[in-house]
Amino acid sequence: MSSIPVRLVLGVVIIFVLVQLPLHAQDSAATLSGTVTDASGKPLPNAKISVKALTSGQSSEAQTDSEGHFSIPNLATGDYEILASSDGATVSQKVVVTAGGSQSVRLTLTQQANLPSAPSPSKTEPSLEDLGFSASESQANARQQALLDKRTHMLKIHQRMGLITTVPMIASVVTSLNAGGKSEGTASRDLHVALGALTGDLYGITAYYAIRAPRIAGTETKGPIKVHKILAWIHGPGMIATPILGAMAFSQKNNGEKVHGIASAHGPVAIVTAGAFGAALLAVSVKF
């Protein structure tokens, strides 16, 4: 009979210990909370949060709410590194979590764009300053950075295609000297027409990349790029008028007629167009 109280007491002790263990674990756990903002102090929603224990290497993750807040519960005591990231920008901070407490931190993300400065060392490719961007406009967020990258890429292709277009353009002007013979369908005349058609196709591709390049709001056009754009109002219409006048002149020659009327302006228009195109190319290819 005397063993019954002993067993009863022993059972009560065991139950008490089992109950107290999780209670003690809960008391030692801590919560790390905080707010993530941008450089202006505006809360950043949906920012990714990662908390890593420096001793064990274990990590926990969370995400900020619509007001930039986050909370990570049940952390053991110790040293932690907290990392916040959003839109390519990151910031880290070391914190010490104490037992049974709730610690709060404030993290500020600063967007930094890594843009090329101007002028560029290349003599044939435009820098951002050549394209009309000021130093303040070159500092942008990730979205603006992508837009600038696309614009720069397309304008570089535009310039390279312009250089390629000059080859058949010059050849077309040279062959025009022998394309006005009296005989019908001469080789020089056919070659001139073929070179003119090739020039027109390449010019169209060149113009496409300039027209389709994304526009940057508030960008001021100045310097060589301004001259380049002004000259486009000359060689652009000229590239449309030249093949039309050339077709008229070609038809008159093949009919045995002397080139007359507005078709006789084919040569002068072509020369003015080629000159304006070459000057526009030099404006953004040569540093003044």
C-alpha cells in the first residue's frame, strides 16, 4: 500500500516536467519584426526578408505586407543577419535576438543604377550624354535602367546600320554618272537601280531602330544629337523622293526619251540626300 503514494507522486512530477519543457521553450523564443522603406521613407510592400542565424546557419523567410511590415516569430536567441531585397536592391543588417523578447528593426533600400558615364571612349558609338541624357537622368530605378538599356542598344544598331548604308549609297551615286546613257537597259543603269534599291532597304532598317527606340520623358535633345535629328528632316524625305524620281527617269530613258520634268531632279535630290545622310552620321560619330 505504501508504494501507491510513491507512484502517484512520481507520476505527478513527470507530468509537471513534461508540461514545463514546452512552456520554457516558448518563453525562450523571440519575435523579430520591422519595416522596409525606400530612400524617401515610403514603405515597400512585397519585399523579401531572409533571417539567418550566424551560429547554426538556419534561415527563415518572410515578406512585407502592403505597409512594408514583416514579422518572424519563434526565433532562438543568438546573433542573426537579416537581409531585405526588392527590385534588385538589397540591404543587410546584423541583430541580436534575446530570449522571450520582441525586437524591431527598420531597413532602408536604396536603388542604385550602374549606368555608363559620358562621353564614351568609342568614336563610333554614342554614350548616354551623346543621346541627350543628363547626369541626374542617368540615375534611375530598375525599370528605367531597362528602358535606357533598350534605347541605347537600339540606337547603337541604328548607327551601325547607318554606317553600312553609306556603302551602297556612295556606290549608287558613283554609278549614276554612267546610268544616263542613251542605250536602253545598260548594265550601268541596271546596277545603279539595284544599288539604289539596296540603299533604300538598308535605310528603312536604319530608320526603324531610331523610330522604335523607347522615348525617355523629359529628356532634352542637344548637341550633336540635335544636329543629327535636324538633318533627318532632309535625308528622310530625300530617301522617299529619290527612288520615285529615279523610277520616272528610268522609264523615260527606256522609252527613248530624254529625262525631263521633275524626273530630271533625280540626280540633285540624290546628291543632297546622300550629303545630309553623311553629315548626320558624322554628327554622332565624331567628337567635337
